[in-house]
Amino acid sequence: MQFSLLTVFVAVLSSTVTATPFPIKSNTLNCRDKPSTSGKIVRTYPKSADIKITCQTYGTDVSGNNIWDKTKEGCYVADYYVKTGVDGFLTSVPKCPGTKAPAKIPGPKTDDYKYKSSCGGIDPWNYYKCQCTSFVAQRLNQRVGVKFHNQYKGVNWGNANTWDNAAKKTGVKINGTPKPGCVAQTNAGKAGHVAYVSAVDGDYVIIEEYNFVHPERYSTRKVKKNQFNYIHLTSST
């Protein structure tokens, strides 16, 4: 019996130790009963708190980040407000049970760009709204699950015609082989162009894009795949 109690104690202690603490960015941080901004607030952490994360999952998008952290208290906080030091899921923290990608890559071919009615100004990823870079940044965050932004991995990605160099500097795979969910990139034109690869059809790619066929508007095209470089932000895309 004494051995059983000791085993239980060690198991409880181990589960406590594995919760990893991280500081928060905001003055206070609401913790909700589900990974959504519509979830009920069950507690509020002060700025001085270190959030102890037990697992991570997908939830409501907050400023381009759709990852939510489950705390040791059993509620969820938006990862956007937690200083984890990485873009994307933590390798040191498990995914919560039942975690699934929010949308199948490449996802539906449709104009789901959230700023199409409010062009102008800066988006949450530090790009001008309704530009090709902004559209692709949204797709990478919402569909691919990468917390991409203009300073991704500490390098300024800038205009589309510098994305190839930024990929090389940050160790992101870039080649001439397209895959659904990757980024099509070219240096042609004044500022280059980037697009989201929706499908591959032999020597052709089907891309979705903004600000190319129509100024500050969505379009799709089927073009020869050798017109672009391809940037792969994840191993599956």
C-alpha cells in the first residue's frame, strides 16, 4: 500500500513539473473554458504571472495566431499573448488530445481574405492590406498553421521579391518543386509577387493570389510551374 501511494505521488509530481512556464505580453490575460474568444472567462492572470502550459491546440484566430495554450489550471489562453519565443507550436509541450488542423491543406479555393473590404493600412502580420504578401501571410497562418509575419524567424521578409532571400537566410526550404499549401514566389516586376499554391497539375500550378489580375482583388490562375520559386514553410507543404 505504501508503494502505491508513493507511485501516485510521483505521478502527480511529474505531471506538475512538465507544465512549462512562460511570461505574458499584456497587462492581464483572460483564461477561458475553451480555445475561443467566445469562451467563458474563468480566471484572469496578472502581467506578473508565468503561464504554465500543459498542452497546445488550435482555436479562434487572434491577430494572425490561431494557437491556444491550455494552462495548468485547466483553462485556455490565446498564444498570441504569451511569450513562448517561437513561431508555431512548442516542441517541448504536447498538443492537447483531439487537436486537429483547422482546415485541410490546401483548403477550399475561395476568397476568404478577411480585409478585402478594408484595403489600406497595415495587417496583423505587418504587411499592407490587399497586397499579395498580406493574402499569403493570412493563408500561412490560418491554413498552414505557421505564425508567419514580416519578421519571421528574426529576418525582414519585406516585398515579395525578397522572400526568396529571406527563406534562405532563415533556413526555410525553397526550390522549384511546388506542393499544395506552399508559397509561389517570383522576383519579376517592380516588387515581385507571391501566391498560395492551391493545386499541382503536371507542369502547371493552380495559384490563388491578391493584387495581380485585379488591383487589390482576389484571383486564381493556372500557370507553368517554372514561373516561380516555391517556399515550403512546413514539411507537409
